[in-house]
Amino acid sequence: MARKLKIAVAMSGGVDSSAVAALLVQHGHRVIGLTMQIWQESQTDSRHAGCCSLGAVEDARRVAHTLGIPYYVLNFRDSFRESVIQRFIEEYTHGRTPNPCIACNRYVKFDLLLDKARELGCDSLATGHYARVRRQPSGRFALMRALCKEKDQSYALYAASQEQLARLRFPLGTVRDKTATRALARSAGLAVADKQESQDICFVSEAGGYREFLRARVPQAFRDGPILDREGNRIGTHDGLAQYTVGQRKGIGIATGGKPLFVLALDPASNALVVGDKRDTFSHEVTVEDVVWGAIEGIAEPLRVSAKIRYNMAAREAVLLPPEESGRLTARFVEPVSAVTPGQAAVFYRGETVVAGGTIAPRETQ
């Protein structure tokens, strides 16, 4: 008989984490529900501002009551502001396009929340992410894609350390589709079984979006500046670098010869937006910094991998080169990829397993 554990569940008030709590209760584990209080003053209506908002907390509390499990709300506002929101703002001021969900997983959920679970005497922390963890014969833990490919979140989880993976559980990693998750929640009598997905950026209000959020905090990121072609010729004026990202086509406001233009680079030093043709957005390689190794400790020879440079893209074949002395990694794609975006993550896989990942470095330093 499998050993019964004391497991904390990170409860966001959504169907995924609620279904995880129900599943663990059904398996006989001692379950504690934990919700992070991270909602911010930027939200115009905190009842409907996504995961971890006031409304989400009440949904999670009702789920815990239905399941008969202890439930706690933990105040992580200050830590979240420093580790996620401030980082988000700084990345945009440096001309990058960050992924705040990756930062939240890395610095809040799998750091502060996991520590709190330990303090409560829990063996592990479970979340509603769609991914899998497997211990290898070497003793090293491997983060793997979920069986449900459409919901797989391994890309956003790549930065989990070996120590964290040893204590993390992702029960939905073996679920075949979201319908099965909802059916599980429904069978447990949970009112959130048909709840809609929450928005991606939980600290940004629905009304203004991330642009208005940034405009209120870093107005200098919305100064007019030159739009340059690849040769450095000024061909127009932009209305703030924070409104653009590499690969973007819509919203530039100009075209040459009737052809649409695409964002190639952002240069905060000169407040310039560099644009070009669609073909100019393609690159044969990506370089990442702040590297986290996954299923392996490193490489001394080139390694064939598949790589994702955005959450919603299909992985592309590449060759991962041994790290530089600085620790940075470069991968060369078999076929060029479009819109390699500084600030986003690049994650490298061998089959279903995450090998490594890191933050995409600016093009000028690649």
C-alpha cells in the first residue's frame, strides 16, 4: 500500500488546483490548502483579476471547505512585488519582454510557498500545473512534458531546481485532457468545475492591460523615439518602446513599399525601434543566460535537442552547444526560427524531458 503523505496544495481558486486537492484527498493523503495573497493595487476589480485575487481566494476557501481540508492564506505581497512585479517593470525598461509566470514559479511558488509547506510539516507541495517529474537512476530529477500536450506547462517550470523538483508534485501531468480535469472536479462536487481559465498576468487589471500598468509606473518607457531600418535610417517615430516586442507587426504604423514591417530589436540606450522585413525576423541561433540545468548537469559536446523560445510554439530541432565560460548557452536551429525575443525563455528538450533552459539574451550580445 502506498504511503500516505502530508501534502500542501497551492490553490488558486481555479479548476486545476482544486481538482488536484480533490484527487489527493481521494487517495487518502493529508491535504492542506495554501493560497498566496499577492493581489496588488493595480487591479481595478480584485474579485475578477485572475488567480490569487480576492475572488479566487474565496473560491479556493469554498473548495477547501467542501473537501474538509485545512486552508490558509499567506501574505506574499511584498515578496511578489519585489521578485515578480519589479522584475517585470525593469525588464521592459531594458527593452526585453519578460514572462512573469516563470518568475512567479521560480521565486515565489517554488521558493517561498514550498518553504512554507515545509514549515507546516508537509512532505511535498502539489500544484495544478500540467507537467511530470521523474527520478532518474542517477538520482537526478527530470522535469517532463505532460501527457496532455495542449496543456503542457513544462516550458514555464524549467527553472525549478533539483531540490525543488524533489518536493514538487504535478498530479495533472498524467491527465489526458482538460475535460478529464473538469470531470474530476465535478465528481468531487466542486463549484469551480466549470470555471473559466484565469488571465495570464494576474497583477494587471483587465481594463488597462500591461501597457497602462507600465505607463503608470515607468512613463519614460513611453517616450517618442525614432523608428530605424536595418541600415540605421530613420523612417518614422514610435510612441514608446514598452509597446513593442520583437516579431511584432501590428501597431508599428508605417510600411515601406506597401510591405508590412516587423520589429527586429529595441534599443533602450537610444530609445530606437529597429524594424525590417519578415525575413529579417528569422534567426539560426539563440543564446540564453541565467541557465538552469534539468535532467542533466551539463554537456561537454554538442547535443541534439528540440527547443521552444515561446510558450505556445512547437519545439524546433536544434543543436545545443557546450556552455561558455560565463555559463551562457547557445543553440543553433536546424531551420531558422522567427522572433527570438530577449527576456523570454528558451527551453531545451530531449524527447519529453527538459534538459536546460534560460533567459534569451539581447541580440546585440549574442
